[in-house]
Amino acid sequence: MIMDNKDSRHQSGLTYHQFRAAMLLTSYHSSSSLPHHKSFYPIILIVVLLLSSIATICHASCNQLDRDSLLSFSVGISSPSPLNWSSSVDCCTLWEGVGCDDNGRVTTLWLPSRSLFGNITPAIANLSKLSQLSLSNNRFFGPLPDGFFKSFSSLQIIDLSYNRLSGRLPLSDRLPSPIKTVNLSSNHFNGTILSSFLEPAINLESFDISNNSFSGPIPSFICSYSAAVRVLDFTSNDFRGQMPQGFGSCSSLVTLRAGFNHLSGFIPDDIYSVSTLQEISLPGNKFSGPIPESIVNLVNLRILALYGNELTGLIPQDIGRLSRLEQLLLHINNLNGTVPPSLMTCTRLTVLNLRVNFLEGELSGLDFSNLSRLGIIDLGNNFFTGSIPQSLFSCRSLTAIRLATNYLTGDILPGITSLQALSFLSVSNNSLTNFAGAIEVLKGCKNLTTLILTKNFYNETLPDNGNLIGSEDFQNLQILGLGGCNFTGQIPTWLVKLGRVEVLDLSMNQITGKIPGWLGTLQNLFYLDLSQNFLYGGFPVELTQLQRLASQEAADQVDRSALELPVFVQPNNASNQQYNLLSNLPPAIYLGNNNLDGNIPTEIGQLKYIHVLDLSKNNFTGNIPETISNLTNLEKLDLSANNLSGNPGLCGQILQHPCPDRSGTTQPSAVRKTAKRKILIGLILGISFGIAFTVIIIAFWIFSKRRILPRGDAEKNDLEIVSYNSTSGLSAEIGKDNSMLVMFPTNKDQINDLTIFDILRATNNFNQANIVGCGGFGLVYKATLADGTTLAVKKLSGDMGLIEREFKAEVEVLSTAQHENLVSLQGYCVHDGCRLLIYSYMQNGSLDYWLHEKTDGASLLDWPTRLKIAQGASCGLAYMHQICEPHIVHRDIKSSNILLDEKFKAHVADFGLSRMILPYQTHVTTELVGTLGYIPPEYSQSWIATLRGDVYSFGVVMLELLAGRRPVDMSKPKMSRELVVWVHLMRNEGKQEEIFDPILRDKGFEEDMLQVLDVACMCVSQNPFKRPTIAEVVEWLNRVVSNQGAPK
């Protein structure tokens, strides 16, 4: 909307300042005492525009140096909607985002939110009269030019926030003295803030460097240079150590933020002398010690956020003197004692969060009735006693109440219905009584979306009165937690009236009866937990009709906005997971630890979007339905401790059925000897009969084949090629020995006549001499066919995690992934118990081979070749992530999985294979998916692979290309063993050039390599949400390639 207005005013020749003046004048007259005639204001606007146009004619034209500098700056950037800068028109009147003074000098460059992509080039520093610069919310990347800030001697406002700028602030750089506002937030800057950088900024009012990677001590000396500072924001950086004294010198300071760093020790007491402070936000550090009583001197304080620290002692008793306090956030500390009664006089309070401390006292003794503006209160995880205070019901603005995990008793009283704005209520893990009465009362809270009553109402009976709630009650309720109450009775029928419920937890009770089929009619339900009860009967087939679990469209419509406070829905599930956000709850059905029986219905395959299915510890019988292979989003399946048919010897971690100890060490020696003797006799007899029988069968088979088949045709007719698009289907083409070869149609090099015997001959019966690669998924053999065609055949190793039909389905899905930067899967074969994947052959092997193994291989990879490899591999990965259907997470990006053809074009290999092999049989050196050195840090918290995890691994590959080093090298000194750690260390010390492979140095490509280093470091960010998408990486690398020419 704003963009449209901005574009139209520039097309009319109106500058930013002229347009603003016209609007202000019109606004002034509209609020003055002049008659309010609608036709009068357009006349004023027209007159102003005419006068402005005349003034423009009188102004000097754009300065030649400024115009050329802007054009040079624009050459280095791109945008889906290009800037309308043209050398044929005057830059001061018609150029978007440009403003000039009366002398034609550019004073304003204002281009926020324009999707601009590229580097900030040194040319912009020629705008010596620039006073206002905003390039925020774009996609600029790379370091700032040397001397960038000090070039602008007139600069007052600079906003470079929300880009991907990186590197250290130039050591010799410094802010100009007129500067008032500096915003570098939400980038990737690192290094320390030097005093020389801030010293000239005597007029500085606002300094925001939040969401970067700045390190070292926090720059409290800033206040000694400018007493006018009002806003300081150091949030989410890497500042460490004690917070030094000095901020008390900022006599005009209004906002101080330094949360989510690594600060420790006491909070400096000089802060409490700055009476102008309105906000102190220091959460997520390691501050210790008490909150001093002197804090009450900050009479203008509106926000006090000290949560997530290690503070001890009491809440200041006179905290009520902070009469303007609006938010008090002291949760997750070690505070003790009682809540000061004076806090109840802070009538402007809107948020009160004291959760997870050691506070105590009778809650009903506090008088909340004066807190009419209170919207959120969280007193959970403390030691409060008494009943829910009735005075709380006077706070009519309340939208969220959390009193969980205390020692509260009594009933939920009718007065709570006065809270008509209440959306979230959690009183779990207390000792409340009268569940039926609670439901009767709470149905009057018409806006409730989340109701957590877990671990209360012990041993009460679930009321099964169908009229307990009406059709208009709880119609906004999305989350209902009733677990751990030891409820008796059956699943109440009134639950069917909760039409919008998405999460239902009835676990850890003593509920009996059958699971009602009407649960399947709750079309918004995606999380159902009925585990640890006494339910019997079968698995209701109606549950397979839950739309949120069966339909992608329905799954995408799950409303994740219900929660305003943390909630723990499942207190004791099998994996001991706790979920504190609705967005973290997996689509799941938990029915474990009941008395359910019968067959698992085949319709269960309809739940294609379920992530967790737990049917353990029941009495299910029959076969595991093959349709369970349709659950392609499944992350956890637990069918243990049932009576299911199939292979009784299946065991292992993924099945949650440990394999027994087969060593026999627990048997008495005599028994062992007897058992061994019997086994030996049986083996001898069995082998004798087996050999005789086998010889007879083989002789008969050879005799019959010679009678039936002409000589020369026997081999071909034993196993013929199966066309992927054969109309006869696959099953009819499977050979008598259950062998099968399937080749997929490709645009080129299609092989139309291939048999398993061709493969055996081409690999010399999988001779060791033909091995060209070895990985966790198996050996790769070079197969040269009779006509000279070369293929790569991967012989998958390990126990297969998929049955035959699943394997075929997975392979056929992978075959649809066709891109010039992917290794093409041409076919697959099942033969003699082995599974083979047939690929195009890459003549130059892997990137790992050239960088780390081949003698002088790295020296043959010059920088243009390495850049081309990075660009190609990123394109292949982008195809997998964004274009291929279904999207594919590679899970194991590494240099050995990037193969090179005869022209050194990159091809990504081994994608999708981790789904075909049991996790503990792969090449993974831990339980994670991936390879040591390439594994993203967040995988240590969850084994689920993600797109952002692939980006991290690809960032490591780019670092390999730049440095010529392996991701992990134990022969290096301790701080240099891990490539990512070493690169960050070198960048923080300003030694970027020393990162590069010595073979690449001094060849004139340093600028390009620095840009790629910036991209790589973004990819390996510890925070996955700070990493770019692979599409952004492709765009940046394409930009570097397009700008590359002769060495500079």
C-alpha cells in the first residue's frame, strides 16, 4: 500500500519532502477552524503541488558525483521490482527514495522494504551530504566497506536493520558526530564494539545492534560520550562477562535492553539511579544476587524484564512505588518469600509473570481487585497455597491465567464467569475439587480456547450427563487437558459437542469402556491422548477419518494461536517429552497402556499426516497392516507389547523392543552342554539332508531349463527388464527367484535392454576392484556395459527398514526427482536378497576425493571451479527443497555426496536414502541423521531432519571449498579441529583471509571468496532461524558468479 503511494509520487516528479509537506499542510487545515468543505482540500493540495513543482524547477539539478555514485551503487543490487533510477532524468526529482537539498546534493536515501539484493558498495560513501539513510528490511549481504560510517560527515540517521550484513565493523571506522540514530539490528555482524567507534557520536540518541553476533564486553562506555542517549538495545548477541558500571551516566536513558547474551554477576547498581528509565530488559542471562530495594527509585519504569536469570532473594517490598509499572517479568529465577502486598497497588499493571520461582504464601490473601488493566497473570510452579482468589475475578481485562503446579485447593467459583475476555486457563497440578461443578461454571467463559485442568479432582467420576454442556458452550475451546486426575467412568458423551477442539488429553486416569467412534467426528482434532487407562475393545475405525490427520489441506489449517502462556499437555508420555507451545505438539494418537484388542484396521493408512502413533501395551492381534507404510510423515511408531503376528525375532531400538542376550551366559553349564549337544546333532542331520535335497533340486532345475529354453536365451528369460510405465504392472515381471529389475524412463541415455546378468557382468560379479565409493548406505560399483555405457550401482547394506512394497514406493518417488544438478536414479534391482540402485556414473568422483584424497587434487580446483561446484550443488538442493514433489530433506549433505561429472559440474547424490535403512544401521556416528562435522547443532535436541539442517550442512561444504579442510581434523590443535568453530574464531579475530586455502590466495578472487564466506557463515548459524533458505543461497551465489570476471 505504501509502496504504491511512494511510486506514484515519484512518477509525478514530487520529492519525498514535497509530498510530506503537502500532506502536513492538508492535515493542518483539516484540523483547523476553517470551514470543513470537502471541495476545499483538493484545491489546497493542488496549489501546494504547483508551488512545489515551481520550486523544483528553481532548485539546482542533482550533483553529478552524487548521481554517478547512486548509479554505481544500483549496479550492485537487484530487485523483483527494479528502482526507477535512470541517468536520463534528474535524481533529485524523479528517483525513488532520493531526496536533495537546494544545492542538488543528495541528503536522503530511503529504500526500506524494497527486496533489494546485493552488496553495499563503496560508491555510496561518496554521498558526503547524506543525512538520512535507510536500507532496512532488504537482502543486502556481506561486510560494510572500509570507512563506511566516517565517510558520511553529515549523517544523522542510519538504518540497516533486517538484512544479512556480516563481518566486523571496520577497525578504523567511527561514527560521525551528527549521528543521532543507529540501527544495525537483525544482521550477522560480529566482533567487538570499540570505544573509538562510538567516541565521536556526541549527539547519539538511539543505538540498536540487537540480533547480531557481537562479542566481548558490553559497551557501557557509550554513555561517557553522549549523555543524550535514550535507547540502547544489545539484545541477542554474544556479549560476555559482568555488565560493567557506566550506564548510570546516561542521564536521559529511557530504554535499556541486553537480554539473551552471556552476562553474569550482579546487575550494576548505577542503573537504578537513572530516573528517566522506562524499560529494563535483561532476560536470558546469568545474572545473580538480589533485586535491590533501590530499584523503586525508577519511578518512570514501565517494563521490568529480568526473567531467565539466577536472581535470588525477595521481591522488593516497596515495589508498589513503581506506580507506572505495566509489565513485571521475573519468572524463571530463584526468588523466594511472599508477593509484596504493595505490588497490588500498581494499577497500570498489564502483565505479571512470576512463574518458576520459590514464592510462597496464601494466594487468596492478595487483593487483585485494583489491577483492572491486568491481562496476563502467571504464578505457576511456585509454592502458593489457599484457594483461587476471588479478587482476581475483578480483573475484567484478564485473557490468560496460569496458576499451575502450586498447592491450591477448593472449587473453581462462579465468579470466574465475569472474566468474559478469558481465553487461557491453566490450574493443573493442584488439589482442586468438584470437576462437574468446574465444568458447569467454566462453560460461562465463552471465549475460552485453552483449558488445562490436569492433575486435579483426584478419584472423582467423569460426569456423563449429555446435558452438562449445551450446544453453545465451549464453542471456542481448542485445547482440553484432563490427564492425570485418576478419573473413573467412561469417556463422556458431552465431549462430542466440542466442535473446535484440537487437543484432547484424557491420559493417566482410570477410564473404562470402549473408545467411542464419535471421537472421529471431531474434525479439528489432531492430538488425542487416551493412554494409561482401562479402555477395552477395538481400535475405532472412525478415528482414521480425523481430517487433521488424514488431509494435508486440513492439517495446514490448524490454528496455532490459541496459547498465550506455556502449557504442558502430556505429563508422562513414553518419550518424556513436554510441549510448551501448541506449534510444538505433533499430530498424534496415544492409545498405549490400555486393554484394547482385535486387529489394527487397515484404514489406519489414511492418517497420512500423523507424526506419532502409540498403540503399545495393549492386546492387539493379527498382522501389522501393510497400509501403515502410507504414513509417510510418521516420526514415532510404537506397537510394542501386543500380540501381533509376523516375525517374532524382530527387535531393536526403533521398534522399542530390545534384542535379548544371546550369549547364553545365564544358563547353567550342564544345561548348556546338553543344549549344545542337541543343537550339534540337529545341525549335522539338517545339513546332510539339506545338501542332498539341494543337489537333487539343482540337477532337476538345470535339466528342465535345458529342455525348455534354447541355448543362449536362458539368461535373458530368467529375468527380463521391467519398464516403469509397463501396462502389465510390476508383479507379473518378478522372476521365480523374486528378482526384479526396473529401469525408469529418462530424457536421455535411456537403457532399454538391461538384465541383472548385464549388471553382474559389468561389475565382475561385484568384484572389489570395481568399487568406486563406500558410504553408510553401501558400496558403489562401477558398471561398464558391453556397449561402453558406464553406470554406478549402489549395493545397499544393512537391514532394510522397509518391506518390499515400501521400498518400491520410496524408490519410485525418488526417481521423479530429475534435475541437472542431481545424480539421476535410472533404476533399481532386487536380486538374491540384495537391493541395488542404478545411477548415472559421475566420471570425476566426489568433491571429497578432489579436496582431501587425490594427490594434488585440491590444486587442480581453482576458485572459479569451486564456485561453480557450490553454485551447482545449491541448485540441486533447492530443487529438492522447493520444486520436487514431494519435497525432499536430504539429511546427509557432505562433500562426499557431491559428485562431479567430466566437466566438474556438481551433482547431489544419496538423497532420500536414509528413509530406506534403519537408523542404527547407517553411517551415522551418533543416533542422529547425518555425518560428524556436518550435523546441525539443533539435531542434538531432536533427531528430526529439517530443511534448515540441510542448509547448515551445505554451509559446511562451502567452508570446505573455501578452506580446503575437512569438517573435523583431529590432527589440528584443539581450537582448530572443528572447521565451523575455527572459522568463527578467525572471523572474530579479523583474520578472514587466513581461512582460505593457501592454493587460492593471492589469485585475485579474494572479494568473491569473502562474499561466499559470508554466505557460508550465515548457513552455519547456531540459530536455525537465522539461516537463509537454500533459495536465498542460490540467489547469492548466482550473484557472485555473474559478477565474476578476471581476477581483481
